[in-house]
Amino acid sequence: MVGIVDYNMGNLASIINAFELIGADIRVEKEPEKLKEYDKLILPGVGAFGDAMEHLRERGMDSAIKEYASSGKPLLGICLGMQLLFESSQEFGDHRGLGLIEGEVIAFDKSKFDHKLKVPHMGWNELFVQKETPLFKNLQEEFYLYFVHSYHVVCDDRYSIGKTYYGYEFVSAVNRDNIYGIQPHPEKSHNNGLKIIENFVKL
């Protein structure tokens, strides 16, 4: 059974629909003490990093997610959910994250753009696979997914399983042991996204 962490910071309907399309047994979970009952866990997120962490802490979800991650069962962070896996973020101040993966979240540096690009980075863009991973099984070495974000993670390459180019190259998918994160929205990315979701369910 797959659980979606509900902490009032995500568009859960589209994620639920995507998982149901592939026939997954999925439930939305608001109770932190029940997270351990799930075989796999999704941490979604739309909005600001600081607000999200505050919501997680208020509900006791931060500790519950860390406990779940230590169990060895698969955890997937999507968009802001991926960013929350890291140690800190510079979004609207300095904020501490869950610290499950070493690294930080920074704003796009528009001074590095070689031509005029808009932030947020919004729309279809390519993800370039950096290393073999079960999350991208039966996908090409590069494929399109749907992005919406103004901040991106910076981390050691040993955690990077996918990168994307927008003005410059940035990490768009990560993995550390049983913990996965993906910056684009697989639930909005048609067949490629559904394949990623299917692969996660099969982990």
C-alpha cells in the first residue's frame, strides 16, 4: 500500500489519479503515527519551503517521515517534497529541512543564464539520466517531464540520478539508499511520468 503524506501543502488529487491509473492501492494519510503502516510513501508539496516545514512540524510529520526513512522502505519526494528531503533552503530566508540527504535548496541564479529565461522554470523539459536506477527503468537516457519551480537543489553528484538544463545544469532527481526525489511532476507528465510512478510502486 502506498501512502501520501497530507500536510496541507500539495495538490493531492492529481497524484491520486496518476497512481490509480496504474492500479496502485493508494491512501492519503494525515496521522503521523500511521505512516509506518505503509509499504511506500509519497511526500508531495506545492508552495514555499518554510511554510511546508512549519506544517510538517505542527503535525509531527517531520519526525514520522524521518522514522519512516530509517525503516528502509521506499520514500519519494515530488517537487517541493523533494526539496524538503534536504538539509536547508534559502527560499524567503534560511530554513532547515528534513536532512535526509546532504545538500541545500537555492534560487535559480539568473546571472548564469545565457539568454533571457523566465523564473519560475515552468513547462516541459528534459531530464538526463545520470546513473542506472530502478526509478527510471524502461525509460530513455533522456526524456521530457513537466516542471514548475523557482528553486533547485545543490548536492553531491553521488546523490544525483537526473539532471536538467535551464540556463545551466541543475540536479532534478536524487537517490540516497531507499530515499528518492524528483523535481518535476510525474503526475502531470503523461506516459513518462506514469512509468516513473509505476517503477516506484514496484520498488
